[in-house]
Amino acid sequence: MNRKNKRRPGAPAADLSGLPVAKNEEYLADIVGLGHDGEGVGRVNGFTLFIQGALPGEKVRAKVLKVKKQYGYAKLLEIIEASPDRIDAPCPIYKQCGGCQLQHLSYDAQLRWKRQLVIDNLERIGKLRVAGARAESGAAEMEAVADAGVGAVSGGTMAEGIVVHPTLGMSDPWRYRNKAQVPIALAAGEEGGLIGGFYAQGSHRIIDMEACLIQHENNDAVVAAVKRIAGELGIRPYNEETGKGLLRHVIARYGFNTGEIMVVLVTNGRDIPRRDELVGLIREAIPDVRSICQNVNRQQTNVIFGDETRVLWGSEVIYDTIGDIRFAISARSFYQVNPVQTEVLYRKALDYAGLSGEEIVIDAYCGIGTISLFLAQKAREVYGVEIVPEAIEDAKRNALVNEIRNVRFEVGGAEVVIPEWKRQGIAPDVIVVDPPRKGCDAALLETILAMRPERVVYVSCNPSTLARDLRVLEDGGYCTVEVQPVDMFPHTVHVESVALLVRNGTAY
């Protein structure tokens, strides 16, 4: 249980009398929207119920499971009036598995909802004005604003508001993931048999899967082969409750454009019984495998990787390409899981950077150099910073592989390294940030405001922290011009965005 929601001993229970709903009772609900986790937002006599599986515009019958003072949770029992956007989810374990949340919603409707999710966060959290945000015809209206040409920002606002473009989706939104991370467990009633799949929603109960429709088929083949081979060799899976057993996770990585495969076995200890036999059988079952690695994690934790990684066979990296850039990917590298949409995302970031070949660019949170190397093709000099040492080693290797010499990578926190660069006289024209879900460090935002680049390009995987950080930058003298949502994770609730900010008084 979340501690902050836990009632203190001796504290009075919340008074739930007088609410229009009661636990275990059934009600008709009108669904008025989708929550951030993809659940239907229902109304019963003005009271909010979150109902998994319900869609906006529907009328449903639901049973109340839990009630709080302001809202509750209910189970969908029957759809009285269905949404025209409702479809049959093609995945046979969709209702049990927590990997996807939106397969029952048409893809066009998913794209519309993700755009609206970005808009809602910009308005509610960032207190920012969005052009045509509530109009159904807003997409065409916003494109017209975007096509209006070069303008100048002053006073931190644009009269029309921020342009939020329609979400860029995929022509084929299936089988797009190049990486699978699958927990392993012992099958009930089958001594030695292993299961592996995704966790059921809101739990750590593994739903065994033979195929995942958002994973590349080769990832499915890797997971199936390792489950079978490890089971045959008597390799015991890890048990979260007891801390016993060896095999914790199987990670499969696939190079979409090279066909190379990496297998990573995460183990609760260094010694693998019948290791050579295991490696040989994996190589035999997966002809395109180029790397078999072991990561050791002895901690009783939900974190997948431990600190030690070693190569059991083959190379320590596989390669893939995004656009014209070739990347070396190691076992623990952060590399975007949807390479098709990654190129869309990064080209939009490059477009927003507005580079002519003379600019100095700083890439905060540079990872293995993916965005940095894209930017380096058009910039005079690019400086990348990342707190993970292994990622910087990969970034340097990727620069060498691509013979790109106008980049410099440094290990450390962006909020520490970038001020030091400033003291060295490095004055960026553009700063690009691509932070984790928690958003930018407050000290980094202060550093950006102190360095005053003409443009800031913000690549975000979380609309709420994006909105929060844009508010800080706007208050510090920048204006958000436009935001482009990109659907990196079809059939899930996640959406990536790229935002362009320009310094007040700057032409763009």
C-alpha cells in the first residue's frame, strides 16, 4: 500500500456517508473520458468512477469496488451503449495482461486521445494556452497557424496559443518493439516448466504468453526458446517471495535494420549450471543471435538489472541503424524501443532545432548519443552529457562508428556539467533535453535560463512533467511555440512529444 494513502493508527476513517454510490452496488454510468491509465471516467449522479475497459461516449453497468470521498473504482459488467470507436482487441490475453491498455480503442481514436492528453496537461498543469484546443476542427486550424511563417515571440505569449499538432502515428501499429524484458517464473503444477510474460495489471502475477502483438516476432522466439531450454536443463526460476532460484528475466534485443539479436539472462547469482550447454542450445535455436550476455542481480528488488554484466558468447554489442546513423547497443544501453517512430521523433527534434551548420548545441540527458549524432549532422558542435557512465562509453563508440567528430560527450549530471561548460565559455545556440519521466532537474532548468539559448527543444515521455517544466521556462523568458505528439507506443497510454521553445524577442 502506498504509505501516503495509509490511514494513521487512531485517525478517524473518512466519512463516506451521503455519497451517491456504495461499495458492491451496481450502477449505470455515463463514460465522459479516459483517465491517464486508459480507464473509462464514468459519472453516476455527478460522482466519478474509474472503470477499466469502458470508453468515452458509452453507457455501462458497473459494480463499485472501492469508494473514496471524491471518486471510486468500479468493474465493468455490461456495455449498454457502445462507442463507435470500440473494437475487438486482437490479443487473446489482453484482458489479463497489463502490457497494453488501449487495444479495445480504434487506432485513430488512440491518436486523438493522446493529442488531447497532451493538451489537457499543458492547460491544467502548465496553465498554458493552446490554439484551438477544444475545437473538433482544431487540427486544420492549428496547421494553418503553424504554416503562417516566421514570427517573433514577445512577452512570453503568442496570440493564437501553442500549436499542438495531431499525433504522428504508425501505418502499421503492431510488432514495433525491438526489446522485450520478460520476468520468468515456475509454471503451476508443472515441475521444471517455466512461464514468462508480462505482469497482470496492478500485480506481480505473471501472465504466460506465447506471442505479444506489440513485440517483434523474433523477441517472441527468443523468449520461447529460453523458457524451453532453461526448463529442460533444470534451471530454476527466481521466486520474488523467497529470494531463491536463479533465472529472473529474459531480455531480447533485435536490430530492426540489421537483423542482429542479443539475449540477456538476468540471474540471481553468477554461476549458471550447465552454462556451456545452455549457450549452445540458445545458439542452435536462434540462428541470428550475435550476443549472449548475463547480468547478475542478487538484490531483492523490482529493478531488473544488477551492476555486473558479462558476455557468455559472441559480441558485447549488437548494431542497428536509425536513419543514416549506426548504433552499438549493449545489454544495458538505453535505446528507443520503436525504431520506426524514433526516427520520426528525432527528425522532428532536428527540425525544431533549426540548425544551419553554425550552431553550438547542448544535448542534456544524451544517453548513448542518439539525438546528439542526429544533431551533429547539421550543427557546428554538439556537447552531450549523461549521468550513466556506460551510456557515455556507448555514445563515444557510436560517434567513432559513424566517423562523427564534432561531438563531445561527458559523464555527469546535466545540472553540474553544463554550468562548467558555461564557465569554459561554451555558449549554446540550442539546448535539447530528453529527460526521464520525472522531467528535468530543477537545477538544469535554472541553468538553461541562465545560459539563454535562442531555442530549447524538449523531448518528453511524460505530458505532465513536460507541462510543469514548460511553465518554468515560460516564466523565465521563453515561449512555447508548438508541440508535436508522436505515438511511440501504440495500444498503450504512453505518448512522446517534442516541444519547441524560443527566447522572447527571438525570430523563429
